[in-house]
Amino acid sequence: MFLYKVEKTFKVKDRGYILTPGYSKPKLDENLKIKIGDSIKLQFPDGSYLATKITGINFNSCYDILIDSLEDIPIGTEIWLINQ
């Protein structure tokens, strides 16, 4: 299931990256349950992808997702929830 395109990223030392849709809150199914540990696929603008897990979330205001990654996450990357 497609969640959103990344508009902003923030590197958190020793934690990874916070991925956010910016100020435009995506319209997701209100019954969708996303939690820490869920598997996601990051589809990069160049067509490559990275499978990872959610290590932190903040869905109160703008659907920020924290992932444990050593590589930069480019703007425009699509976040897909796996097995939902």
C-alpha cells in the first residue's frame, strides 16, 4: 500500500532518518494501522529500492517515519507499506 512521497528528510545522529511528506498530510485509510516494526519499501526516484522497517513514527501531525538507514534518502522517494 502506497503511503506517500518523501518531501523532507532529517538525519538523526545514531538513529537514522526521519522521512516526512512535508506540510501536505497524505490521505490514508482511517482504518490503517501502522506500527513500529512494520516492513516498508522505499522506491527511489531512480527506480532502485530499499526494504527496511519502521523504527519510529509520529502520525499526530504529519506522518513522520523514522528508519534506520546509513544511506541518504532522496526527496521524491515513495514509501510503500509491505503486507498490509
